[in-house]
Amino acid sequence: MKKTLLLSFLASAVAMASAKAETLPSPIIGVVEQATLDNSAAFKSIIDQIEKKRAEVQKEMTTIENDLKAQDKQLTEEQKKLSEKDFAVKRAAFEKRVHDAQEKIEIRRAQMELAVEEAKKKVYEAFLKVAEEVKKETGATLLMYKETIITADKSVDLTNQVKTKLDQALPTVTVVYKSEAEVKKQLMQQQPQQ
């Protein structure tokens, strides 16, 4: 009796599973290259802006570094003429300037990282929206990255359509840098509590 009941239960489970599988529509798959984001006009505009900002920051850091080297050299020369106490005061002031410079470098790095992250997010959001539009226009039911497919017919490659629409929808992204105060506050919040 138990065997019969178990067999009938298994048979009905298999029948229900196959009935459900039969009701699902056949997927119409489209593929898009992952590099579509990197090759987009908006992403390239981000890279251009970041490179300009990086050059500005590098110039600023070089100036600070040269100033600190000159101050260190001057301090070394003054050490012979100053009392121990006066030298200690000047040395402490110099070390504070070095610390401030290191903090400024960290803030500049964080400013750039946060700005890039936000700008990339805008491109990705536009990409998702455009990909959804292309999916609907082509009648696809599923879009996948091309790199995850072993082999596919070229007719399912929607990369060019998605890239063209993405470039039209979002030709550029303005990279916005947070203020030093905002970044400093954010960095302080991220530090582990001691």
C-alpha cells in the first residue's frame, strides 16, 4: 500500500513538472558584449575627464612634494643654528605639514574614486534601460552577455544596437567630484571605531 501510494505521488509530481515545463514559452535570446559599456561614448567621456583631473592632481602633488623637500632641507640647515627646543617646535610643525599633505593625497584619491564610481553607475543604469528597450524592440525574452555563450548565431548579437542606443541616450557623463569636506567626512565614517 505504501509503495503504491509513493509511486502514484511520484508519478503525479513528474506529470505536474512536465506540464509546467510545457507551459513556459521558448526563450528568444539576444546577446550583448560586456565591453559595450567600456566602448560607449559616455564611458570614454568619463575616462577623458578623469585623465585631466589626474594630471591636475599630479601637478598639485608635485608642487606640494617639492615644497616639503625644500622645507625639510631648510630645516636640516637650521638644525645646526637652533636650540633643541626651537628645532623640536619647527620639526613638529614640518611633520604636521607632511601629515596634512598625506591626508590631502588620500582625499584627492578618494574624490576621484567616488566620482568615477558614480559616473560609471549612471552609464550602467542607462545601459540597463537601453538593453531593455532593445530587448522589447527585437522580441527577445532574454539578454545575456556574449562572453557567457559558447556559440551563437550572429543574428542574436544585439551589441551594435545597444551601443548605438546607449550613445544616443547618454553621449556624455559629467564627472562630479565631492568637496574635500564631504570626502573627509566619508573617510572618517569608514574608519573602524577604536
